[in-house]
Amino acid sequence: MAITAKQVSDLRAKTGIGMMECKKALTEANGNEEEAIKILREKGLAVAAKKSTRIAAEGVVDILYCDECKTAAMIEVNIETDFAAKNETFRTFVQDILKVILKNKPADMDALMALPFSDDLTVEAAVKDKVFTIGENISIRRFVIVEGALSTYIHGKGSIGVIVKMAEPASDAPLFAEAAKNVALQIAAMNPLYLDEASVPASIVENEKEIIASTIKNDEANAKKPANIIEKMVVGRLGKFYETNCLLLQGYVKEDNISVAKYLAGVSAEIGAPCAVESFYRYERGEGLEKKEDNFAEEIAKLTGK
């Protein structure tokens, strides 16, 4: 049967898929729109499988906060190119996944992927659908759900996301909320790995001590120094490690002559109530992922046969 331009246009509006693919699906389905949608989705699964091995290191970190339930969800969703990551369809899709997370509070990635995304799609199927629609590999990399007295921050349109959980405030002073936001900014800028000295795992401390001791001993200037002096040097340099990697020991970015701990102590004194950080979460888009490096000279050589 003949497929009309309106049928193709209607199917494209519903699926977001290109005109030619919509026309092919409608032709295969003898003009039945529902059947055509099913065909497109089935093709989407195949396309998603082919694209799943392609590197997706771009994307977005996003956060959704529920004021009523005092809960926030943060997610990193990766896609292949920065161009696609800026696409409104992709950004809306990420927000919709966050809504699913906040509503259902899945325990892990497997539980999230099995949740209903819409009346007829699970989250896993919806991801595959979007792979077909956008034309790039998409991967939900990680998510976290946090409850309590929270402050959130997104930097650079989704390059870094931070959730700070504060000890429950004894005061609703604006200074408390401002301090929590300032801590979130600190975490985004300075990338602390731990809250304080006590939070650093013993194995990390021992490993760092070994590295520092080895570095000191390999320096000829220290060759004749006694063991107790070297031990003191190790302790001193370990202190620098804590100051760099522990949030509360870091220099406060807005006033670097004091630490974050001293800044919060000052806020506590000013509002007459405790102002303390319990925990924090920081996602940086693509951290640790291999990114594809285009070799343009190689590509041109392939095209020209040289």
C-alpha cells in the first residue's frame, strides 16, 4: 500500500526517528502505525547492540532534588560525542531517568534497568530506544540516592555534580544553607577524596607512607639522616597528603588562610548551632573512562588510499 507523507510525519513526531526509517517501517507494517513503532523498536535493539562496543565518554552528570522528601538523586549518563550530549532529547531523557530513580529508589544498576520507564518500556529498553533515535551508544554509568539535609551543585552544564549531606541543622538560618552551598562549591573545585583524616582507609595511609619513605630515602641529601628523622619527615609529608585529599583539612577556596573545618566552625559560632558535613558525593563526567582520540592524518590516508 502507498504510504502518505502525513503518516511518515506523524510517526516521526512520535518516535523522533528519521523520515526514511519511518517510511521503511510503515511500508513493512503495511501502514499500521503501532506495528511500525514495534518494528522501529526491534531495529533499535539491533542498532543498540552494534553500538554498545563504541566508547561513550561524553555525556552529562545531573541531579534531581525532591524538596518534600528531602532526597536527591545524582546520575552520570554517557554518550559518544559532546554534540549529542547537548541535545535536548538526551538531556530530557536523563531527567526522566532521575524521576524514575527518585520515585522507586532502586538498590543498584540491575534494579534500575528493570524498572518501568513508561507503560511499555523498562529503563533498559528505553536506553536502547534512545540509542536508535540519537544514533550513538548511551550508557548509564552510575547513580546515587541521598536523603537528609542536602545541598547540591552542578558545574559546567553537567561536567561535575556534587551532593553534600549536612548534619541535621538545629537552625534554619540562611547562613547554614549558604555554608552548605559553599562546601559543595569547594568539593567541585578541589576534588577531595575523603571527609577527614579518620575517613582515609588504613591501607591508603600505609601505601602513602611507603611511597613517601621511598622518595625520601632515594634522595641523596637524606642518605645520612637517622631513621627517626626520616620517620618525622614521613609524618610531615603525610600531613600534606591529608590537607590535599581531606575536605575538612583543605584550605577554604573563598578564604585560603583558613581550612574548611575552621570556616564551618565560624559559621556554627555565628548561627549558634552546629554546622557540620556528614558526607559528600562527587561525580565528574567521564572520569576514568578511555576517550577516543581521532587521528585525522590516519583518516585522510585511508580516504585517499595513501
